[in-house]
Amino acid sequence: MRLRRSLVAAGLALTTASVAARDADPRMPGGGAARRERVHSYQGRNRGPEQTDRFSRRIKIGRDGRVSVQNISGDITVTGGPGDEVSIEAVKRARGDQSQLASVHIDVDERSGRVDIRTTHTERNDRVSVDYTITVPSSAGVEVKSISGTLKVANVQGAVRADTVSGNVTTSDTPRLESAKSVSGDILLTGAASDGDLTAGSVSGSVTAKGVKSRGLDLSSVSGDVIVTDVTCDRLGIKSVSGNVEYSGAITKGGRYDIASHSGNVRLTLANPSGFELNANSFSGSIQSDLPLTIGGDSDRRGRERGGRDAMNNHTIHATYGDGSATLTVRSFSGNIVIAKR
């Protein structure tokens, strides 16, 4: 009887910093050595000569079909291309005992307008990984999930979701990206867009977004930096517990931008903003601005209209710039806050 091990959705959820703490603490159930042992069973490819077995298949799906891939251990690369077929190339890899390869199956479920690809392990402690290279029609939608492996999605015009527990996630030229998440790995988004909200986050890794356009953008990292460049959005939420935050881009009229880092610096480089209302707070850091701000609220300042880096010496400021149409809220417990003009 086959023992099927499905991808555990809870492992893919980016919940709170307590997840990272549990995984690091060997005294807690499921943490420390126990977790490392489980991951090693997926990644243990370091004994004996490498054994491989190849899988290849082509399936007609239609240009607006949907493709999903679920894997335990191994990299997944998905690329959009011309035509109406899904091309699946996979390589099973093991070290030493070649018979282990037979215990891992690549199951492909074909339905009208949909292809579901799943890696099934029938032995509990095999040391087999499967690397996928998949080409889909460029207008298709894609969902990829893995426990241990790097995910790459490029040139896919349909909706895209990419989640992994241990590995990096990279997307490029994905105009309908919905989410990209990793528990232990970096996130890199380039040329992404979304008509709605786009969510990306990592527990233990950095999050980088370049040239992203979205109505709403939520980015988070527990122990990594969040770097945002040339981004356009009406609503922005950025959270980092122990990393720095850098934002370079535009802010829109009436937009709302909420940025927080517990123990890191926050630097905002703004491109010709028409105006914003600023609420900034740092418990033990400074607040600096290259833009001339009209100071108000609780702040005790030497002048009502001061710009420049020496204008703000307190740890809390309420101020406006220009027409004050956007709302900018910036918080850091032990880091500096800098607002620069591009």
C-alpha cells in the first residue's frame, strides 16, 4: 500500500516569529534536531555515486489552462512559452542505492484545462529528490509548492503562486503574481504586477522587489531585509523584525503606506511625491528628512517648517509635506528612519 506524503500547508504558512523560534529551539516539539533530521531525509544526497532516472511528458492543455506542481525535495523551474502544451522534464536523483528511485513516483493528473503534477514517495526514509523543468503556455496560470527546493517562475502571464518551506523563490515577468513565500529562503520578485493584492514573505530570508506594480503590496520578513525598488502601489505594508527596510519609488495621491522594522533601519527614497502626511516613531533611533516638512502634532521642534537631517531630533514626529494627500506611517523600535529625495 502506498504511503502518500502530501505537502503540509501549515509548513508553508508564514505566521509569526514564534515559528522561527520553534525551529531553532531543540527543546520544543518539532524543533531543532528533530526538524533538521526530517529535512536531512529529504536533502540527504551526499552518500555514494549519484543515481538518476529521467521522466518526460507533453500534454496539450490550452492557452488559458492551469498547471500545479507539488514536490517534496528538489528544484522547480517553470517558464512560459508559445503554444498550447505543457512540457514536463523531471530528473529523479539519489545517492548510492539505485533502487530508491523506484520508490518515488511522478503522478500527472490530466483534466479539462488543467494539469496537476505531484511527487509521491512510497518509502518513509528514502533519499530521493526530483528536479522539475516545466514549460507552460505563457497565458496559463501556475501554482508551485515544495518542502525543500528552489522555485523559479518566469514569463508566465496567468496567475502565479509559489510557496516553499526551505528554498529561494524567484519570479520574473509575472504580471499576475499573487503570492511568493518561503520559510527559510530569499524572495526575489522582478517585473511582477497584480490587479489586486500581492503578498510575499520569508521567515528567515530577505525579500527583494524590483519594478513591481500592484494595487496592494504586502512584504514581510522575520530575520531578513526588505528591499523595494521602482515600485508603484496604492497601498503598501512592509514588516521586518530584525532586518533593514529600503523603499525606493513613487507614492500615489491618497495612497497608504505602512512600514515597520523592530530592530532595523528604515530608508525611504521618494520620487517627486505630490505630498504626504507623515507619522514616524523610533524608540531609540533618529528621524531624518531631506524633504522640507511642516512639523505638527506632539513633536517639540525648534521651527515649524524645517527640512534637512538636523530638523528632527526627537523620536516621534507628525508632519506634512506638499498637499498631504498620501498617508505615510513609519515605525522602528531601535533603528533610524531616513526620508530621502530621489
